[in-house]
Amino acid sequence: MIKGGLSKSLRQDRAVWILDVTGVWLFVGKAITLGGTYYFANIVNQSLSRIPTIKLLPRISSVPVQIVLYLLLADLVGYWLHRTFHKIPALWMLHKFHHSATEMGVFTARRDNPLVVPLFILFTGLPVSIFGAPSEVPLWITFFAILHSLIIHSQIPSDWGFFGRWVLVSPYGHTVHHSKASHHLNKNFCFMFPLWDHVFGSYYGGSDEVVAIGVDEPDSGRSLVRALIDDTGSCIGVSLKAALSWYGLSVSPGPRAAPLDRHDGMNI
Ligand SMILES: [Zn+2]
Ligand SMILES: [Zn+2]
């Protein structure tokens, strides 16, 4: 926190939050892809409709059990999607903005490139397509999920002990995910349940202090407009180069941005 006011990072978080809740951020995402997100969504929805479904959840008589299973499945998909955003260069270009925050704050929870949120919504819908949705999802579950997301991005310096280690992701647990320290990299991908990090070997079991968060300069410290233009442009550029290489139309590999290299070493 900067004396006398919010830091630049927290002011950006607040600005993105305002743009997000007013719908402007989503509109920006549609505009800069010339509606491409709509086209992509249609392809994904059509693909999902062809997946064989087993509709397991509606067959379970207990609604609380349905909800717990649903949240576990959604978090499992979210876990692998998050790991993939760190692994694939074009996706890291989009996710990098979330990690460019230099200070945690509740609004950091909504600090995302406008193209990231539709992708997450589309793919976390996958378990619903296959396993069905719970018969009813109480409003407090949605409220709790949003509240939890705000809390883990807050500056509450707590790991919640056993509860944070095994039951629910704590503020410390997610701050480790944002840490710049090399021994914290590629750790704690789960959004809600640490279980999947334990299962897939990415849980950080230490308790040392997180000294600094963010990505390397100049990606931390950019203006909002600059970050939006740079990251979206890089994502599109890297994707096109990868597509051209795929079809044998380019012999030179696409550039790898320096901030991505700090995330190398992860094996999906
Ligand atoms: Zn991340
Ligand atoms: Zn975060």
C-alpha cells in the first residue's frame, strides 16, 4: 500500500472491477476479437452437445452431496484449465495480466484479461454437460464462491491451518500462487479445494513469507490500456504463428516471452 492512497496495482484492480461489473470489460473482449469469442463459444457449445453424457448428479438423491460433487468437478476442471493457462504461451499472455498485480487486494480477484473469463465459463461448463447439474444450487453457494474468491485475494495473512491445507484454499495459499519466489512457481493452482493440488503434486506445503508478488518488469507496472493491447496482441500473434507452424507455413518458432519462462519446468 502506498502512503496516502492505493497503489497503482490496486487502482487498476478497482478500475477493472468497475469495468467488469458494468459489462464494459466483456464488451471490450468481444470488440477486440471482432466477435471471435461468440464464434468460439458456438464451436465449443456444439462440441459439448456431442459429448456422451451420463447425467450422474441428478440421479443422486441428496442435494448437498450433488452440490459437493459438482463443486469438486468444477474445481478439477478449473485446476487443469488454470495449469494450461500457465503452460501454453498464447494462454499465458492472457493470464499474465492477473499475475501482474504487485499487491494483493480483494478486487485482484477480478483482474483478468476480458478474454479469460469467457474461456473459463465455457470450459467449467464441461462437467455440467457430462455429469448434469445439481437439481438445485442454493444462492448462498454462488455468493460463497464469490466471497471466497475475494477473501483469497485479500491481504489477510492467514493459512487457516489444517483447514487451509486440506479443505479450502486460504489467502496464504493463493498468495503463494502469485509469488515471484522461484520455489513458489507453479504451485497452488486450485481455486477452491487444495485437494487437486495435493493429488497432482502442485501443492506448496511450506509456510515461509511471500516477499513479493507479480511478474517481471515491464509486465508489472504497465498501464491498463497498454497491458490490454500488448497481452491480447501477443496472444493473437503467438496463436497465428503456432497455427502457421502447424500447417508447415512457417519454419521459425514463435517468440517466447520472458515472463513465461519463469513458469517453465511444469509438466502437465
Ligand atoms: Zn495463475
Ligand atoms: Zn489470483
